[in-house]
Amino acid sequence: MKYLIPFTLLAAVAALIGGCGGSAEQPAGEARAVTLDALTAGPAQAGGPVTVAWRFTLADDWHLYWTGRNDSGYPPSVALELPAGWSAGELHWPPPERLIMPGDILDHVYHHELVLLQELAPPDGWDPGDGAGFPATVRWLACREMCVPGDTTLTVAFPAAGPDPESAKVIAAARKSLPGTLPDGLPVWSWTGDTLHLHLPESKRLAFYPDRDSGALVDAIAEGEAEGDRLQLRFRPLNGVVGPAKGLLVQTAADGTDRAYHVSLPGPASGSP
Amino acid sequence: MRHRNASIILLVLLLAGTALAGVVPGDKAPDFTLTDTAGETHTLSAYLAEGKTVVLEWFNPDCPFIKKHHQDHRTMDETAAAYKDQGVVWLAINSGAEGKQGAGLERNKKAFKDFKMSFPVLLDPDGTVGRAYGAKKTPHMFIVTREGAVAYMGAIDDDAGVQAPGKTNHVVAALDEILGGKPVTVSETESYGCSVKYAD
């Protein structure tokens, strides 16, 4: 039976540690840049995983960083101290937005809210009615004109409880926004020298957001997004190697909706498909 | 005719100033002259003429990553001190615009004193030198060989958090190879830190 396990935990953490110039430089009234709470759902079937949603709510004009390549900052991280028999999957990230700052600084960030999903696998035979609890340390860097690191250690508890519609709604919405995978054959791609040509039909606009282990682009700001259904990305050697192209391909469809897809394309040394 | 030629030259210079800048390993390092917090001027080509290898560290005293390496730990000063007698000059450069976080003469004078720095902090408030190098973060490290080439650019080390220095100091690794006459194995890493606070 599908049910929801609400967390009781120490939530809503103040972000200001004052690592950025001291309290004198904080604007009056900006007491909290980030608040954090954790919501859960699951398991959908006996023995299945539990889903944790780490929800960061940001004050106006503050941003958090995506896990891919940025010119500054670092993304949130979650460190779990799991009880025996439990295991944790990776964090799943929604598509960010591009932020360009003076000095040709390109970051991929989140404003207003960031919900990270993570699946936890319980040990065999675990009954949610038994309850469970473990500590989690969450770290992040929130920036506006200045950057302020934040962290908190909270206790995640699994009491037996009834459905939590709010948590289910948040988790469902977060799951829907996660990047997908394109069918085989898409995008259409080829290399000409060190330039990668991408074509995704029926796109009004395309953008490429590189992962941290993607090859280095010559001009991610000018070439990282384009109108239409084609993108041309020039790569430069990074420690002697051109490519690969790994990251998100973000498509704006004809109706204006955005959809992101994971892509992982080899460099030119591997030849075009 | 002379007036028209002057206008064309000025237009070219203006366009050159707004063109995409930034170096990659192997490029000739852009020359510069900047003034430090004590009023002393420093010119890259002068150091190179003396046969020095130069390490440039982009700096913002209010950035948590700079504080990690200058205040909580002594990564930068200890690395600089270890290579000083081998002809390595270390210069911190602040390209933050006036009024922005960590910028300005007084703030950096105080930081130089509070961090007990053994190398100067040069001020680049209009961001000309930062943009010429493509400096994006603080810290963002560049090593210039005595021949004037960029041999390394990127992070100081391999821990991108704000707590502790990394296990591998990339600048040390590159300096050992440069001073030993060997090619630099890792000439570029992804730097980490706060964004350089350029003028809007």
C-alpha cells in the first residue's frame, strides 16, 4: 500500500554563518537566505525505496548552484549517516537556469526553490511501522552580491504515520521536472574538427549545460544556447583532449515549455556516429 | 583623412577591449602594471626579465574560499614561502570593482595585515587584468613561466569545499615540473571559489 511518511526533524535552518565579510556587511532584514526541510514518500510497494525530497527555499535574489559546471560557487551536498542495512542513491537535480555575471562569468543556478530527490533503500524486511532515524549533514553555498556558506545537521526520523498530501505533491512535481533521456538517434550529432553540431527537431530553442566532467567549451556564453533546433558548440583541448559533451540539452518546444535531457556524446577522436 | 584614420583606430581599440578575453595554457601571459596596497607598483614583464616564475592568485578577502586558504589554513603563504628561494614570485590580485564585496584599498590593506600575508595584494578595480586573464573565481590561480607563457591555470588544490585544503596542491605540482624543466602534466583544472566581483 502506498503511503507517506512525514519527517519530524529540525528544519528551517538559517544560512548565514557570516563567512562573507561579517555581520556588518549583511543588509538589514536579510536574516535567512535559505531554509531547508526534508519531505518523504514511499515505499510504493513492500520492500521498495523511500524517497527523500530535500527542499531548499531561497529568499529573493539569492541562488544555489547546480551540480554541473559553473564558473563560481559549489552545489549543495548531503551526507547521510545511515543505519545498518540502508543504502542511499545519488541526488537527482532539476534543470537549472543560466546566470551570466560581469566578467563573462557563467553559472547554472536555482532561484526561489530547489528540490533534490534521493532514494533510500531500506534493509530487507524493514517495516515502516518500525520507524527509523539517522543524522544528515547538508551543506550549500548561497549567493547574491556576496556568497554565504550554510550547513546544518538534522535528524531524519521515520515515524509511522498516515498520508501526507503536501509531501506527495512536492515530490511528484519534483519528479516531473527531472531531466529525461532522448530516444535513440536523438539528438542528431556530428563533429567537424573541434565543433560539435547538435540537432533536435521541433525545438524553438536549444541550450547545453555542461557537466563537470564535460569537455571545455570555447565560448559557453555565446554558443551555449541558440534559437532554433540546432546548436554548434566549439570545444577546446583540456589537458590535450577535446570533448566529450556531457550534460543537459535543454529544449524549448514550440509551445514555449522547457524540457531537459541528459546527453553524453564522445569527443571527435571517437568519430561521428 | 587623419581624423578618419584616428577614428578607425579608436574603434578597433574599443572593440578589442570588449572582445572575449582570457588565456589558456600555452598562451603568452598578458603583461600588466598594478599597484599594491602599500602603493608599490608591480609589472609582470619586469619580474620575467629578472628570470622569475610568477604565480597569480585572484583574491577577495571576504570570500569564504579565500578565508579557507589565508585565515583558517595557510595554504597560499606556505606554498609561496616554499618556492620563494627558487625564484617564484607570488602576487595576489583583486579585480573587484569599487563598492563590491571585498574590494577597495582599505579593505585589502586590512586583509593583508589580518591574514599576515607575505606577498602583496594588487588592486585591479576596473577589472582589466582580471578580464585579460579570464579570471572568474577567487581563488583562481595562474602560473607564468620565466619565458612569459601561461603554464597552469585553475584551482589551488583538489578540495572545492570551504572547510579544508585538498590533498593535492595543483600549484605545487605544476611548479615542481616547471622548475624541474619538465612539461606540466596537468596544465588546467577547474577552479573553485566565489565569482570575481567585476564592475557591472
